[in-house]
Amino acid sequence: MGQTTVLSTGKITASDSLTVELVEPSDMPPTIRMRWPTQPSITEPYRFPRTANAIMGIMAAAIAQLATIRESDI
């Protein structure tokens, strides 16, 4: 069956969010799943830097969480 762990999640616009998960099936190697919005995310040009920073923050938190998990596996 396996296990899924949310590494990081957060809002990228007022209505859209991004979730990064570690998926560890019992019969396959682990993978990273990024759950993006199903529709295009729309933002005004002046808010684009904030949107990009939000995405990078979510990804950075996921990387740090994955490193913590991998460290505890050692």
C-alpha cells in the first residue's frame, strides 16, 4: 500500500495552493508529487513577485522537510 507524507503546502495566490508530497509506495521507489492548481493561476503583474516567492518558499520548505526525513532514516 505505501505511505504519503505532506512535505509542504501553502497558498500561491488568493485562490490557489501548492502541495508537495513524498509518496512511498510499497512496490516502487519513492517519488515527489507536486499538486498544482487544476486551472491556470492568474495574478496581476505587480503581484507576480509575491506569487513566485510563495512558490519558492513552499518548495524550499519541502526540500528541508525531505532532508529531515532522510536524515532520520540514516
